[in-house]
Amino acid sequence: MHTNRLIHEKSPYLLQHAHNPVDWYAWGPEAFEAARKENKPIFLSIGYSTCHWCHVMERESFENEQIAAILNKYFVAIKVDREERPDVDRIYMAYVQASTGGGGWPMSVWLTPDLKPFLGGTYFPPENRYGRAGFPAVLERVAEAWRTDRQKIVESSAEVLAHLEQAAEVAPAGGLDPNALQAGFLQFRRSFDSTSGGFGGAPKFPRPVTLNFLLRYSLRTHNEEARDMVLATLRAMAKGGMHDQLGGGFHRYSVDERWFVPHFEKMLYDQAQLAISYIEAYQITHDAFFAGVARRIFDYVLRDMTDKDGGFYSAEDADSVIDPAKPEVKGEGAYYVWTHTEIKHVVGEPASSWFSFRYGIGPHGNVESDPHDEFTGKNILFEAHTVEETARRFSLPLAGVERGLAEAMEKLLAARSKRVRPHLDDKVLTAWNGLMISALGKGGAILSEPRYSAAATRAAEFILNRMYEAKTGSLLRRYRQQDAAIPGFLDDYALFTQALLDLYEMQFDIRYLETAVKLAAKQSELFEDRQHGGFFSTAGGDSSLLMRMKDDYDGAEPSGNSIAALNLLRLAQMTDRHDLRESAERTLAAFASRISSMPSGVPQMLVAYEFSLSKPKQVILVGAPSTANAQEMLRVLHERFMPDRIVLFVDESSRKALAGYLPVIETMSAVHDKTTAYVCENYTCKLPTADAGKFAELLQ
């Protein structure tokens, strides 16, 4: 068996390639030095451990001795885990998208020894097919061009870099226009699928940042259509096969327009953001359906995606073993799909008939469109009928059918747990953990579930103890097997700061607020462009990066700039610090042209812009958080969807620190020794109240 340098890495993705015959290097000085010394071009392959087509290209090409020999002879081959190094991924993805009009993973890019790209693509088959040139032929062609036309390649790569730098420039151009918010709503309205929910056609992605914006836009403008688009989307997604009906949580995306056939990968960032969307829908509607979906997401993450020390893992693969006797043969979604016979065998009659009706199980499978024959005879669970319809169909009392279906679920989940699980990417990423901490913190408070609150606190302490250097205020990006490494990026600082703010507003541990203030200062020091506004994704000083970029696209994950702007606006309200507000305003101004020209590309930035235009309420509670009276006041607060507000809780241990931010707090006291609420706007407060009913009125 071959073993290459990747055996010394911690990334699950790089370790998957440690036994390829390709002489892989990790991204770093050793690889760059080899390319310069041997004057060879670099073949850069970027992917992640749960990426289906990355596995395919590895199987077909990187495990192939002949193809590996060509790679080793003519190139210095470098492997990068995009989740560990989003900075490297971002630069070369910008090149691939600009030069080919598309992008994705695996990403394949050829570079000069000084790291400038001159050719790029994504997946290459091992021979000519799918209308694509075969990988060996491309390698031979590039090697020949490097031999015969090197100077031209070097010159063109310098031009390419100049174009990329120009395209990546972000600076204020034109003012911010509040009409951009309506324009964003109208763009989403045009692409809304009124039949199946969601936006655009197949493949359909959840993209929770869109839902964040629409709910806030609806609240401010009283536009019910914006709200209803979100609620319809959340209901449709929860009923589809994209939602793991047995185990909870959501798969990455739907290959069809009706959320039925998913790409079965599960990502931590999707679970976190969707949980918040379902919780916010619950606050708006008080419909237990939305709370139930959120609970099942949380239960899945706590059961299957949580490290023994409290951090959250990154992802589960789409592919899994079909037959334990043949562990090398894997299929898309094999862990999650069922034959009709399996369900009858595990559940038994009559409940298997009820279950099959409720979840759309067909005797010969239920996937009609199956171009790769992956689901022949198999069923993907989806909510074909309600429990009430099921009871009516079998002319049975509702309670008995409900009980039978719940027992069937338990039996099937137990049977599924005996299957070979999909590959787990067990690295802990600060940014994604930040998202999950926010979700669980909110879930614990809003759903009154202490388990979720405890998990949020434990994960926050995990990051603070293992991935945060208190002396310098610096964060690290990745933790795995007792090893914390890679200086944090803007996303890590922004999303973990947001997590600390959310956790403070739910649990009121003053340390979290104080640490958030420190992280905002460190973020500014490392990433802020004080001249033109906004934040670079990476700190300066890394000579291996061709350029520093300011990311603004709110896609599957929110951009660091969008979250940083909102954090700064919230912190400005909590501390009355004008420098934080000015930093946020510079950031919004830097992206003004993007906000105006393509608002649907930056929905989370629109959320920050909405907040900047609002008059946030400052809700200041004075008392002891653990008393029954305090809990009643907090219940009144948590049952409302109020994104444009900040909350501070003043008790004896935090009074001095909070009064250091807002001197008015020194004068605030509890009325008749009961937790008392001061509801303020621009630090001008209404009369305080210790009455929960009166507090509810003040929050209207």
C-alpha cells in the first residue's frame, strides 16, 4: 500500500488521500519549494471529506497507478481541505468561476510555481466522457504546454491575477438606498416556487439566509407575503425526503424541485441555520409543528454530531456502505433508504401498513426519476399523508395510530443504527460551531429545553478553552484529536462572536459579552480595511495567498462581512460605543453597490442593513436571573419574534461591568425586589415594570 505525506495531517479529507499513489503535498512551504526547485507547475486539488464527486475522482484517477505516474512526473500535486482553508479555496474558486463560468468541488487548478493559476476546472473523468476531456489527456497537454510555451503561461497568469484583484476590489461606490430592501424582497418573490416552496428550480437549496431576511422584512413592513413564503418553504422542506424523517436533521439539498430526492450529505451549518429558521417560525406562529422540527434537528446533532468534550462535528457523507460484506461498495443515501420488505419485517403489521401510507412507501420503491439507478426498489421517506389522513384511511382512532407510528419510528431508527454509518467528518470548526451554539442557545431558551442550553454552553466553553488564546484574543479555526490549529479567519471571529452575543442574551453570563467585545477588537485589528470599509476574509502577512478578498456572498453559509456588520451594530447598542457603529456603517457602505445592484446575493447583509435602519429596543432587566419572576419575564421576551432588540440583565455580579458600558444602569433598580424590566429606545426608557403583562405591552 502506498503512503504519502498526507498521513501526517489531521484533516479527514487529506487523510482519505494518504494512501493514493499520487505524491501529494499539503498546502505549505514544502510543496512551494519543491515546485520552484524542480520548476514544475502545481496541480492543486481542493475538496472536502463528504463531497461525492471528490470520492469519484479519487477512485477513478488518484487511485489509478498510470494517472498518478503522470501527475508525479510532471507536477507537484497539492491537496487542500476547503473547510480547513476557505481562504485558499476562495481565491482559486474565483479564478475557476471567472475562467469557466462555473465552479464546484473537486476543484482542479494548475498553477505556476509562484502559485498563479493558468488553467482550472472541477471534476475530470479518467477518459473522455460527459463531453469533458479525460484527466490523463489534460495532464499531458498541460505538461507539454509548460515545456514548450512556459513564458506565455507565466505572462498570462500574471494578467489573470491582475484581473482577479480588480474584480475582488470592494470600496464605497454610491450611497446606501433603503429601496434595496424592497428590491431584495421583489427578487425573491419572482423566484419563489408557490407550488413547492423554496426559491428557483431544481436543484433546490435551503439557503436559510434568505429566510432570515424575509422574516425581518415582513416584520418591519407588515408584508405578510414575505412571511408566508418562508412558512410555506419551511413546511414543504420538513415534509420532503430532504428532511431525515426518522433521525431528524436535513440533508444538503434536493435534486428535484419538491424537496423529495436529496443529496444525502448532512452539514453542521445547515442544521444550525435551519434550526433557527424553524424556531423563528415558531415564535411568529406559535405552531408546535415548527418547534417539533427544530427539536428533532437538535436531537440529531446532540446524538450524532457532538464530540465527547462538547464541540460539534462538521458533516456526514452522502455515500454509505450498501452491503456490510462489501464495505468498499458505497451508494448515495444507502444508510437512509428502505425497501418495502425491510419495513414490513422491522415494524410488523398492522403498523407497517400505516407507516407505508404515511411516508409514501411503495412495494417497488418510490423514486420515479433515478438517472443513475441508485434507488431501484428503494424508498425515500417523506410525509405523503398526515397522521389524521392515515387514521381515516384505516378507519382507526387517531391516538392508536399515533402510538403505532411512533413505535414504528423507534424500531426503524434502532434498525438503521445497526447499519454502517456514513463517513463522519469529525473535525471541529470554530465558525460552524458558532452557528450551532447560537441555534442551541436560542432553542434552549425559546423551547424551554435545558438540555439545549447546556449543550450550547458546553460547546462555547470548548472553543474558549481549546481554540481561543485569551492573552492575545486570537481564535484558531480547527480542532481534531487534541490538536487545535490554523489561525482563525473572519468567518470564525464573526460567527463565534455572534454565538457569544446570542448566548449572553439567553443566559446572561457577563463573560460572554466581555469576550465578544474583545473578539470584535481583535477582528478589527486582523481583518478590517479601515480605508475602504469592510473586512478581509484573511489576516495579512501570509505570502502564500495571492490576494486578500472581502467575501460578501451569503450562500449556504452567511458571509463573514454580513455577520461582522450585524455583530458590531448589536455591540454598539449594548455598549453605546460609537466606534463600533462607525465600523459597521463603513462595512455596509463598502458593499453599497452590491446591496443595490444584487440584493438577493447578500440577504444576510440586508439583515444587517435592516437592523441599522431600525430603532432597536434596549431591554434591560434588573434582578436575579434564577428567580421564578425573572423566568416569567424572560418567557414573555422569548415567545416574541423581536430581532431588532438587545437584552441586558443586571444583577449584582454584572452591574459594575454593564454600567461601564451604559452608565444609566447605575440608576436602575428592581421594584419591590422583583425582576424589573426597563424598555428603552435610544437609551430613553419607559417607566419600569415588574409585571409580566405590562412588560408584554411595552414590547409591542
